Amino acid sequence: MNFIQALEKELLAHRNAENAIKMEAYMKDNFPFLGIKTEQRRIILKQLWKKHKPEIQSDFRGISWSLFTKKDRDFQYCGMEILIQEIKKNYKKKTVY
């Protein structure tokens, strides 16, 4: 099972319809949610990230894009977190004189 499939399985297993309604209302019904709160979503992402680290590092942009194209906002948040972390690790500030 690849990272995206494993993440999808875990997030769907932890969906919360009551939270989803509140989250969608907060975002003015612009996005559908699974209803997973940030802390829980990050714990799930971190566990799977450890398991699939080589896969994520080899194609973090492609994985993030795949997560952005999913309809639920929770996947998009995971994609943003992956991009931020991986780009931060690889960022090198160039000195300009």
C-alpha cells in the first residue's frame, strides 16, 4: 500500500460527521471536510510519514499535488504540511552580494 492509499484509509477511518458539519460551516461551506481535528490529523500524518519516508522524500511534490486534488479539505491540509516540511529541509539561502 502506498502512502496516499494508507493516508486515505486512516483519515476515512477517523472521520467525524459532527465535526465536519462545524468545519464546513466555519469555512462558509466552500470545502467538504472529514471532520478530523488538526491535532489528530497531524498525529496520523506523522505516523504514516515515518512509515513511508523514502516514498515521500522521492516525490513530495507529486504526492502533495495528488492530495490537493482530493475533494476533502483534510487531504489538502496534509499536502500543505508535507510541502512545507520537505521544502524547509531542502531550502538553502543564497548569499547575494
